[in-house]
Amino acid sequence: MSVLQSSSPRSLWERILVECQVEKENLFCSEKSVLVKGQCEEELMNVATLPYDSLLVYSSQCIPTEYLQVFIFPLLLPAMEAMLHEAKRQKCFEVNLFFPRQRRRFGFNGLDFLTLFLYRNNPLNVQDRRDVTKLNDIPWVSDHWKRHPRPPLPLSLQWTEEEAAVKIQAYWRGVTTRRIPEVRELLDWQHQWRMYNRRKQVAKEDGS
């Protein structure tokens, strides 16, 4: 008797990877480039190695689809793929089991990640930008935030699960420790001692 085994449905992350791989194959695996006469696809992908002046002339004369495939997609697609991997690492694709219909909030910002990734991996830039690790390290971003400051993220979105666990455990240890009778007695004595010294200091100042 044969047993039918139903395959589990693909997760959101798996569906995104499949669609990304299909798009990448359709973009880079065409047999013949129809964008420029007499040039193959490999030559088109190497246009970015041209001198800057020639690159400006070339970009202003090519058709829109060619501009997208030569100048936009080779830079944007790796950035978006890296963004998806970072979103997975930040657990943005996980579903809240207790409230599955509730929209979750995350500290990860995809647009910020794309901005930083493209800034660091700009092929036309001659400077080394590997030391730029935060979005605020970009000069024009820092200037913009000075004029238009962002509201701070709540701590629940800034901390990782490990950092939040350490904070909660430390707080709870403090609560349970302060409930011990001997510790409570010591805290009361310290409070009375501080009040006594404060009244003594006030009386001394009034007498002088």
C-alpha cells in the first residue's frame, strides 16, 4: 500500500530565493544581447570599466532597457539579495505564533541597508569605504539627519534577543534580591542614614 506524502508548503524565504534565482537567470543568461549592435552580453556587462567620461556619454545614448541591464541591475540585484539575507538573519520572516495576524515591527530597515550597501560598493568610487559601517558615517546622510533628526527606535527594536534576555534577567535578579529581609533592612537603614545626613546638612547651612 503506497503512502502519499504531502510536501510541506514553501516558506516565504524559500519562495523569495526561487523567484530571485529565476530573475537572475533570465537577466544574465540570454543567448544574444539585442541592446547594442555587434556586442555580446559580456561586453555589455564590462561597460562599467570604461573611463568616467566615456561612461557618461554611453549612458546618455543607450536605450532605457539597456541602461537598466547594464547600469542598474548589476548593482541593485546583489544589493537586494544581500538585503534579503540580512533580513533573514534579523528574523524578519518569522511569524508570531501567538498573534499570527498581527504585523510585527523590526529594527531592520531595508532602505537603510540598501543605501549603505550601494554606498560602500560603488564601482565608480576610487576611495576605500570599508570603514563606513553605519548609515550615519555617510556625510550627506549625517547632514540630512542634522536638519531632519529621526525619532529614536524603542529599545525593544534596538536590542537583540540575547541583549534583551540579559537586561530582563538582571532586572529580575535585582527585584528578587531586594525582597530578601536582610537586604530590605539594609536598604531601609541606608535610606534613614541619608535622610539624617541631609537634615544635618540643612541645619548646618541654616545655622551659618
